[in-house]
Amino acid sequence: MGKRLNKIQLLAIMMAFSSASLWAEVSLPSVFANNMVLQQNAKAKFWGNADPHENISVFASWGEELKVVANAQGKWSAALPTPSGSHTPHQIIFKGTNTVFLRNVLIGEVWLCSGQSNMGFSLKQANFSYEEVKRANYSSIRFFKIPQTMAWEPQNNVNAKWEMCTSETAANQSAVAYFFGRKLLQELDVPIGLIISAWGGSDAQAWIDKKTAAEEGHQDIVTWFNTNEQELKNRRFKWNKEVAEWRAQQPEGTVDYSTRPPKNKLPGDNHIPFGLYNGMINPIKTFTMKGAIWYQGESNVRRANQYRTLFPAMIKSWRNVWNQGDFPFYFVQLAPFHYDDFHGVLSAELRDAQLKTLDKVKHTGMVVTTDIGNSRDIHPRRKQEVGYRLALLALKDYGKLNQGYSSPLYKSSTVKGNSIIIDFEHAEGLRMVRGREILGLTIAGKNKEFVRAKGEIINGNQLKVWSEKVKRPVAVRYGWSNAPFLNLFNGERLPVSPFKTDDWEDTTKGKIYLDFP
């Protein structure tokens, strides 16, 4: 730990450095800036550039001082101890041959908020948006929103800045991230930093790094990318040129809609493997944080079986580069949506892949959304509940909750005569909400032909399932369709996750990313 300074000493240092030359090389990436939030009670990692072998002093207003030396390439890093969180603004000084000041820095809890459009979905689009935006004035919530950026190689910086939460700034921020952060602020009473890195329609393979993909059994994706990378770049160059030529032919200040712009025959930037990791994750890797929340999967439903290993690999990818151990990773299970087939099972298989991630990957949690979706809208507006339920998982991690933070999750099953008994975790007070019978249950014998089943809650937290049409049942499924309507909840009114008791082959098995989507 570095030398500690009192406030009078720090003020003297700031006055002495305020007239220093500003033309030298000490610099930091954009994630270190005014209005930022640092993780409390941690050794917060900083890094940047300077002249080769330059001596750099770091001073923090809470009384810490560090000295570091840039390496031969002008790169430097430091780990600055932080105190417990508070709403007191701080300053940090970086002094080499020039001086960099960071002002209005808060100490609290930092979370990465990532995924596709349902994470990117803005507060002004959510339910009760007018009222929510109007009262979104929390100076201790800070946003760092990373612009949508695909890159062929890992990037070291992004064009973004930290912003305080006001009605003006919050309107265009992630609704899920905002509601998550607001609940944490209310319960923890410390500042909340929300790093938002999301892109609508993005695939999971775009968010993983190439090295981990290969190490975790997805060499096929790596091989595809390596084989097609140059062709992708060539097509992009050709298309950009054609678009430029088309625009040059348009009347000045107008667009002639009788002619169509050249068609893009490339996969979208949000689909290209490793591209979003390179452009939107690598620039902030190792920024000290508490954990991550994630809402994605819609774009992977047609390869749901692959998601069983791809999603855990992506989580491992992030944990590897952050080097903070198994930091909390909480995600949202897909909401009901028809995907052009109400009775199809693509998203059911994706939800099951998400559910099984809980057993495969340590320190993960899942929010179930079967009750707050919209089967005809892939972007349900009820983001308040999503953020709140994610916050419940986090509050358990902070020691604020011992129960009531999770939906009921399938644990095991036992065949008893012509019925099957289902055991759950987190099923205290199991109950049926709405209707006269439990919906979404099917049962099958060894012929694997599922029929509609009846259910009964027993012992307060178990489920008995049967059908007169199946005398010797072997498997039960619940909510096994793209857009299920379900009514089974626990005592905290959190919905039971869809599940299957069997390990029979998915319809999406063998479907992987090996061609342009």
C-alpha cells in the first residue's frame, strides 16, 4: 500500500501541479475520467501511456499515494487502494512530466451491463417511461455507455464518457441497468457505476475472445473466422466503395429514392465472431468492478444447443481477462416470444441452456421472465421487474437477503407409479397464480411422445405431475415452447423456470455458427 496523505497535503500538491505543462505523454483511457465510480474496498486498477521509463506519481484525495514507472513501450499500470463507499466526491492526480486531474470521482459499486437489445432497451422506451424519466435524478448513479463498435483486433480505448444520472442522461440509457442500479443504490446507500456495453441483435460468439473460444471447445468458430476474415474485409471494402459512389451520384442535399443503395451482403457487425469483444469489452478489461449482468440469447435461439457450451465459455472469457476470480455474473432468461412459431421449441432449448449454466458455472444467477414478456414483441417493456430481480440476486451476494431472491429452479424428479414428483430449489410457498389448473406441463413415456399433463402442488414446495394417457411416465417438461403461458410461482411471486427432466437430444443439436447468418 502506498503512502497516505491528508487533505491539506493533497491540496498543496494540486496547487503545485496546476501550472504544470500539459504537452507530455501521461494519459489514461476514457474509462478513467471525471464523474467515474471506483469499486469500493478494492485495489482499483489504473493503466495508461507515458514517455518510456517516465516516473509517475498518483495521489488520491482519500489519502493514498503511489509511484509507478512506465515500461520501455511507455505503458504503465497501478493498483490504487480504495476506501469504503460514500457519496463524497474525490479527486485523483496523475503526475509525470505533465499532470492529469480526475474530479468528482465517487467510490461505490461498479457493474458491467451487457447483452443485446433487451439490455440496450432505453429507459424512455420502458413501461411508465414519462414518470420514470422524470424522476431519474440520482447524482450517485453514474453511466459509462460504450458505443457500438466491432473491431477485427482487440482495441485499447473507446469513445465514451462517464455521466451522472439525470432525467436528460438517463432517458437514453439501458432501462434494465438503470432499474438494477437504482435498487442497489436504495439498499446499499453507496454510489453505483454502470458500464453499459450492449448491441441489439448481437450473437454470443461476438462477445467472446478468440483464445478462450478455441480453448473451450469452439475451435470451429475460430477456424471459420480465420478462413473468412479476409473475404469479410474485402466484401466490406467493396460495399463501402459502392455506397460512397452511390451517395456521390445523389442530388446535393437530397436522396433520390428511385435508386436503391448497394445491398450489404455481409453479416452484421454484431454477428461477426470476437468483434464485439474486441471493440466493446477489451478496452475496459481489468477495470475493477463487482460483477456483470447480462441479457442476451435471442439471436442464438437457432443454435440453442451450442449455447450450452458457448455461453459458459463467454463467461469464462471475461473472468479470465478481468483476473478477479469468479466475479458475480447474473443473467436474464429469455422471455416468451413466438419466433414465427408459437409452438416451436427453439427458445425453450435456449432457456434450458441458460438454466443449465447455473450448474456449470460458479457464482451465477438467473432471472426468470416468463410472466413479464410479450409473446408478440421481442422487446417487452416491463424492464422495472427485470432490473429489480437482477438486483435481488446481487443483494443476496451483498448479504442483504438470505431467501426470496431467486425463482424456483428444477432440482430433481422421482417416478412414483403413474406420476412424477418434481423437487425444486427456492420453491418455498409454491403456488398457482391465475387459473384453475397448472399450465404448461407435459409428460411422456419412453416413446418420447409428450402429452398435456395435470399438476398438483404437494408439501408446499413439490409438484406432482401425471396424465391418464401415460401409464408409465419417464419425463416431464414445463413451459416447453417458444411462447409459453405459465402460472406457477413461489411465495415471493417469482415464476418457476421452464425445465425438462430428460436429457433427450435438442432439435438444435449440431447447428453451429459456420456460415454467414
